Amino acid sequence: LGVAQLEQLDKFVHIKRRMGARYTSLLAGIPGIQLPLPRTDFADNIYWVYGLVLADSVPFDAKEAMTRLAKLGIGTRPYFWPMHEQPVFRKMGLFAGESYPVAERIARRGFYVPSGLALTDGQMEQVAEAMRKVFQCPMPEFIGWEIDTMEKLEACQFDPPDDPCRFYSAGDNQVAGVGDGF
């Protein structure tokens, strides 16, 4: 089983990157959420999971966001809990008195949305619609758009100051709408 999956790894990574770009285009502009980075100086994201982190300005934590999404029929998963707060290690006396604020914040403010290989575009749209309901941000008109390259994804800027529910192209700061390209 493992060897058969490894033989399909390139295909799986391609699917995951497409899904990551699709989610990013659907969730762009929702105020209060941090989307995954498409790349860093040392790696390109393969979006094996699609994790979101709530901004400190959001008046509820990830657990509450996941509860609200569950009520809308969207399954989610919490981020991994920090090692220094794992009960098994605390019982062993490890990490006593230690604090790791970044790990603690992300664990409490982060969660994963559905991202299985069989997830359809329609299901990703349902997730995005539910996210917009939870964060009170209407679905954009460009619902059918695909961001098919990392360059296009990086050309987008999210959370513009005048209207956080709109999606802007970084090139000219014009609101993107139906038929507009990047």
C-alpha cells in the first residue's frame, strides 16, 4: 500500500496544490482569518492540510469557530496541541513552567478545513460559504475563478483596509469581479 501511494505522490501533490489555490481564492478577503502561505524562502506549500488561524481581533477561538462550522454541516479538525501542554508529558514532569506563546496561540486559534483528496470544488464552495456565514462576509462574485499558478496566488492581497470582504488584485488595487482576470 505504501509503495503504491508513493508512486502517485506527484499526482497527489498536484491535486493538493490545486485544492489549496482553490480554497485560497474562495476564502480570500474573509476578515479575521490568516490563510496558509503559498511559499516561503525555503519551501512551496503542498497544502497537505489547509489550516486557518484566527486573528486576535476575532472575538472567539478556534473551538468556537469549529462549533459554528459544525452547525452548518462542515467538519473541521483542531491544530495539533503543543507538546509542552500534552497531558502525558505534564504527568512525566516534562516542560514544567515552560511557555511557548506562538505554539499556544496557534493551537487555540487554528483549525483545519476539509481537504481530502476526493473533495470536490462544490464541497470547497460549501466550506467557503459556511466560513463567510461564520465571519459575516458575503460570498464574492468570482466564485468560479481558479487560481492555477503560484504566481497568480502571490499577486493577490488579502484584507484590504477599506473593505475586508472584497478581493483585490495587487496590480492595480481594483476590486475583482466577474470576468476580471489577474
